[in-house]
Amino acid sequence: MTLMLASVTGPAEAEIAIAGGADLIDLKDPLRGAFGALPVAVVSETVKIIAGRRPVSAVAGDIPMEPAALFEAASRMAETGVDYVKIGFQPGETLAACIEALAPLTAKVRLVAAFFADQDPLDFTALSLLARHGFKAAMLDTAEKGAGRLMTHLGIADLARFVEACHEASLLSGLAGALETPDIARLLLLQPGFLGFRGALCQAGRRTAGIDPEAVKIVRDLIPREAASSEFGMGPKVDWRLLAARGYAAPSEKTGETDRVFVHDLVMPVAIGAYDFERGHTQRVRFNIDVDIRRASTQAEDMRDVFSYDLIVDAIKLILSRGHVALVETLAEQIAAALLAHGSVVAIKVRVEKLDVIEGCVGIEIQRERSAAAAARVPIFSGFSSG
């Protein structure tokens, strides 16, 4: 279950986000950078107007990695009555001291640690440290919004490892950072606790512009409204059409005409092979994948109406990130099973070829169809489930 976080600048935008179905309201000043804090008075007023209709978070500000300064900024924001305070962290010598200094605040407010994918690599040991000091969640964001999206800086396998590491540390996980609508279905496969948006909700995609109700609706429609966690006080809401984005199908869904989405001649280094001499290094493997999907009842207008080829590539990358695969047959079956779990997929052809074995290629081609049993609610890529 993944929730939608909308970053807003005050009461007016908060009302638009709530009306559009956002699960979490986040307060920040986009004119002051990625983690610019709003005035305390604006945050307090917004919390009062929201009046418990949604959980509210606020960023503490772009604060240097100095324990006393971070504690003061976070304390000031906690006094506004928000449910969560988000603190931006950078890896370094003072990280542990900063986390420890903030621990006393966990008695009055939930703390969220944010790390930046476009800065120094994240030390995953920090997640267990956060958990030990009472933090509730950890998230990845980007510091320079004009320098690329989150997925520009980290691949799908790295993001999967972050979400899983949060899960292992009993932290809610979040992903944000100039996310665009094509990113949503891809990131939902990882099942983070929440996805955070600002620019994608704004007029013309400009994060410093105002919130656009139609843009909010598009993002909301791309994130299935499943039965939400009692952690956030949200009631159960299920939209079977939208659950297809996360690999579910409606019980009454009917087959009909199909379209084909494909990825051809994708060559990747793969740890594969049953022989001893094939272990400890990678080989070139070529993938050709054809996916037959149910044709939409209306003409495709935006990402709500399509099955993206990115989902095919991400499926391969996630499966390869698990480690060595002995047989091409196993790899082909895993790819087919992962994609057939998606609610809109009817049939699939997977061709996997090893290119370094002979002067030519060897491999396997399989064809599989979605069974009636699989049409019931089967999660896609369940091996990467976390939150």
C-alpha cells in the first residue's frame, strides 16, 4: 500500500490537494529550494484549517548538519501541531550526532529523515540508527530539482534496496524528487510507504507555480486507493481499474482486443550459468520481450491509459538484482511470471539469449498466457514488497 504525499505552500493549496485525494499534506516553500521551510505561522494556520482531515508534515528547512541547529529548527516546526517533521540529512561525520540530538523530539512528533540521491551515497547503516533513536520514516529526495529526477540518479534496483532496507529497519519508506507521472507505475512496484510530489502537481510541471487540480487528479488516479493503513487514519477505498497499476485485476474484468508493448534487443550484463566457470562474472544476455495487453476502451491520453515499456525493463533489472541465475529457462520464467501478474497483461513472449557462449547465440523463447486464477488479485513483483 502506497500513499500519495502532496507538497503545498499553505491553506489554499492544501484544500486543492485534499479535494484531489492526496493522502498526506506536506508543507514547504518551493521558492527556497528542495527543503525550504514555510513560516511557522503559515504552517500553524494550515494545520488548523486541515483540522485532522489529513496527516500533515512540514520540512524543518535547509539546515546545516549541526546538531543544535537541526534540533532548534525541528523543535520550532513541531510546535505548529504537525504530525510529522521532515529533516534533511547529508552523510558525514556529524550524521550520527545529529540523529541522536533529535531523538528527544520523538516523544512529541514523528520524525522523517530525508536523504538526497543527487548528493553523497547513502550509508544504509544510518537507517538502523534512525530506528534506534525513534524516527518514524526515511525517504529519498533530490536536492537540485533542475538536475534530474530521482530515477536519473538511482536505478530501480538501488531504490528497491532502499525500500527493503527501510522495511528491515521498521521505518516507513518514501520516494520523492522531481517525480513525473511515468515514474509512478515503476515506483509502485517497489511498494514504498509513500510517493511525494510537487512539480507533477503544478501548472506546466513547474514546482514554483501553483497547484493544478487536474494535475493532482492525474497523479491521484495513478496511485491505487487501496485500504489505507490505520497508521494514517484513512478509511478503505478500492478502485479496481486503478489497481492495475500495481498488478491487480478486477474480478469481473473481461478480455478483448489486445495491443502489444515490446522491448527488443536489450543487451545487459547478467550473472548467469550453471557451470562453475560461469560464476563470479557476468555475460552478455539479450532480451526480447513482447507483452500483449488489453486494449483500453478509450484513446490513450496520459499515463493513466498505458502500460509502459519501462515496466518491462524494470522487471528485468529487479530480477537480475537478486543475484546469480543458473539457467536461462529460470530467468525467462521469472520475467514472464512478474509481468503476467500485472492486471492488464494477457500474454507474453520472452526470448533470452546468451551471447558469449558460441559464435552466435543460445537461449530460450517461451510464451505464456495469463490464467483465470491469476486474474484474481495477484501482486506484481511480490518478492520486492516492503514498506
